[in-house]
Amino acid sequence: MSVLDPLARIRAEQPLLHCISNIVTANDCANLGLAVGASPMMAQDPQEVAEIAEQSGAVVLNTGTPDEDKFTAATLAGRAANAAGVPVVLDPVGVGASSWRLQRIRTLLETVCPDILRVNYGEAAALLGSRAAGHGVDSMQMPDDAETRAAILAQQLHCVVLLSGTEDIITDGEELRRMAGGSDLMRSVTGAGCMLSVLCGAFASVQPDDPMNAACQASRFWKLCAARAEVAAAGAASFRVSLLDTAGRLTDADLNG
């Protein structure tokens, strides 16, 4: 799974990660980016995002806590990144929460081509035009048809889909991998999926032509972080801190072990 020791490359190159995040998870996403060795920038004003995106190692578009300006910024940043050959990660947070949010993300996808789409099962179902039971944007539920939905979504959008849950599913529509492990304490941390999307951007930044491998590495890395952080945690708050501490300590040897 390794591509020239990706963690070492991230830490050596310190790629700029342009993250259009949301108000709930922006701080944790920025700190996680720093922990793995990247340089996160959380710019989201429509007047500057295109210029920043085309200079970045990867662009991570998170549509949580959305408004019209955020969708405008995400569209401009995504288009600029596509034109410059910069990897784009899209995290359509809570896409099925309202018809307005669903329509705006569908409109975004008409002009922006993500390299990696990071979703949970409910978000995948919404993008495919159906509803699924869930428990908020961090739902870990993984029904039996998850692999099929992920593959169809990857084929429709011509990208890699990382469908996260108790066991992550990563597919480009043809090849499919599953990533087990992690910790049930992930359910107690808001924004675990948002942070995984940032990891996708970090790993994609050092291998822009291999989004499948980047998504698998991000998934593997985050599962390892969760498993090791659980050992040191006394509860949700210390688990959150331990996640960041662990992310800064993991090596390529851990990732490939």
C-alpha cells in the first residue's frame, strides 16, 4: 500500500492543504493537518480561494454548516484545482439534511470533479437519490448494500469513494477494498469524518495521480490513530486529544505494518 513512504514525504514537503471547512470542525481539521506534517490553510472567501487552490498540494471541500458564500467558494476553489491538476477531496456533510443542501451539492458536482469523495452511508444514499436511516452527520451505520452504493457512486462521479463507518469501504467503481479496525470512541468525537477527509487531502497531495491509494492510506492511518488513542483515553475529551497526539507519532512503518 505504500507509495514512496507517504508520511515521510508529507512531513518533508509540508504540502499546502487548502481546506474549506465548517465552523464545527475547522480547528480540529487544521490541527490534524499540522500533526501529520502538512500546512493547512482554512481560506474560504470567494475572492481568494481560486488563487490559493491552484497553489495548493490538495483542496479539501467540506460543505458542513453551509451557506451560499461557502458553496460559491467551494465551486471556485474546486474549478481552479481541477484546472491546475490539484487533487480535490469533497466531503458533502449532511447532504441529505435538506433539499436545498442536496441541490447545491449536486450543482457543485456539475462543475467540480472530485478525486476522492468521502461520505458516510446516509450521505451516499442521498447522493444516489434515496433516503437512509442515520444518526447525524457522523453516522457509523453500514448496511449490507454499502459496497454496491459506494461502487455506483464512484462510477457515476468518476472518482474514488471512501465510505466510512465501522469498516471503511474504498472503491473506484471497479476495485474495492475494506479497512477494518479503529475504535467505537470515534462515535463520541464530532468531526471524525471531516478529519478523515483532511487526511485524504494530505495523502493525495504527495501522490496526485493515485487517489485510490491515497484514500486507502488515509483510512488505514485514521483507523490506527483511533485504535491507539483509545488505549490512552479516559473518555471522549481525552480521546480527541490523543487522536491528534497519535497522528503526530505514527510512521510509515506503522502504516505499512
